Amino acid sequence: MSEKEFHIVVLEGDGIGPEVTSQAVRLLGQIQNNLNGVRFNFDEYCVGVGEYLKNGTALPDSTFAACEASDAVLLGAMGIPSVRYPDGTEIAPQLDLRERLQLYGGVRPIRLFHAEDTPLKNHGAGDIDFVLVRESTEGLFSGRGATADYEAGLATNMMRITRAGTERVCRLAFELAQKRNGLKKVSLVDKANVLSSMAFMRQIFDEVATEFPDIQADHVYVDASALFMVRDPQRFDVIVTENMFGDILSDLAAGLVGGMGMAPSGDIGATAAVFQPSHGSAPDIAGQGKANPVATILSASMMLEWLGHPETQRGAKMLDAAVASVLAYPKNRTPDMGGKLSTQTMTDLISEALAKSIN
């Protein structure tokens, strides 16, 4: 059997990005040694604030070309709040990647590994396991290029909802619901009672839903969904929503399961994908060994699954199981979750769990 080589571009980025990404790559190397006929070729590129300050661009053309040609991209974190473009916005080349590679589906799994990790633990939280799918190429974010007119005292950002964009992200959500061992339900989160763009999105969602008669489809207004996530998170299986709504709700959802350090994500397109933790660059703790690597490690697992090879998918299951076995013990936590483990020590434990499962 010929060996399959996957070209993975690694973008460590800013702040804690290099710390958490290096740990994920380390585990991928360990897994690679136990896969049959599969090899990973990792190429690192500079991107983000450091590259912007050095060369005047946060995402060089050569880096984008490498991402475009790769099998997948593993990204750490990008942006530093104190460094901004002349228009006052943060440096966020990850948004450029989403738009230029047409990574329309921001898939964000929300899973509670231990009851002690949720602020709902005293309220009968039960199992929390759902996926939020965020449309990532249009919505309110599509208006981010607008410039505020300070003299006129007015600033406007336009929300863009297209049929093509909505159809593809809704289909992705329904397909995920079919694959999951969940409620077999997709919930559209919108504000269709106020915004015509959202009413348009709902109409298209309902049309796509007819293609999946085995999956229940329902609608939840965005304000109500924030309430339900806290009061009854078990009602959700797969959520699909507009870009900005997804950005906000995914942080709320992460808070239910231990915080941003527990929130992986994958930005999925038709021919490309970028996998990254949902958290930011956390410059206040960069270089201190305090960063939680779990979100990045779980993002790497999502990447293995997405690559679609039977062996990489087997590797994803191995990595998920190793993370779950370590998190089964509440003492195994980094400072963001009230624990004392360093970034490397947490990864060491996951590596040891991996080795046991392999042996």
C-alpha cells in the first residue's frame, strides 16, 4: 500500500498561539508514528501581528498560497488588542483566510467533559454536547471593511445574507446532525421577527430542511437561544446561525463547559479547512506556560477527522479518547479552569494516555 502524505500548514500566530500549537503538533507526531500508511508534512509560516509589524502585512501572499495548496491548516491564535490597523480594528488575518478560502462553516463543538467544569453544576446541568455552526463568510462581518465617518457622526456596517451562502451552511449543519449520535435536530438561530435579512435566511433554512426529512428543524430567536443555552443546553443538538450571532453565542457556549480553553473549532470550506482554538492570543499570559492546550489539541483532532482518511480518523478517535481520559480527573486542569497544570504538563498527561491506548 502506498503511503499517503498530508501537507499541513502551521500558523502559530501571536501571544499563546505558538505555545498551544507546538503541543498539538507534538501529539500529532506521536499519533503519526502509530498510523498505517499516513505521514504528516508540517510547514510553519509567520502570520499575524509579528509579521505585520515586521513587513507591513499580517498575511503575506506566500503564506496564503501555502494555505491554499495545503491539505489543512492548523492555526494558533492571531491578533493583539494593543496593535491595530489605522482604522482602529484589530489585526485578524484569520478572517481574511475564511473569506478568501471560502471557509463558510465555522464548526464549534461544545462538550462537557466533567460536571465540575460547568457553572451550571449546581443546577442539574447534565450532559452538554452540541455543535454550533457559524456562517463565516458573510453576515454582519461582511461589512467590516466600512470606514466610520467621524465628522458626520455616523458609522454603518451592512449585514449580507445570500441564498448560496445560507444554503451551503445549512446543508453542512444538517449533514452534521445526521452523523452525530444526538437529537437529530438542527436549530436555526436568527432574529427573523425584526430583520428582513434574517427572515430571508429562515426561508432558505426551511427549504434546505425539506432535503433532510430524518432531521428535526426548528427556529430560535437569538436572544431566546442565549437564555436556553444557560437554562436548558440539552435542547440543542446542532445550531446554525449568522456570523456575528455565532461569534457571540460560541463564547457563551464555551463558558458552559469550562471556558475558551476547552473550545475547539474548524472553519470548513468545499476544498480547504483551517482548524484553531476558539480562544484569542491571551498576551497577558504568553510565555508563562499557563495556556490551556486542550482547545488546540481538540482542533487538531477535528483536522484528523476532516482529512477523511480511515487512519487519520482512527487517530482522531485516539486523541479524543486520550483527552477525555485525562479530563475525567478534576485535578487535571490548567489555571484558567482553577487548576495548577502547565501547558506542557497537561499535554504530557494526554501524551501518556495516548501511549497507553496505543500499547
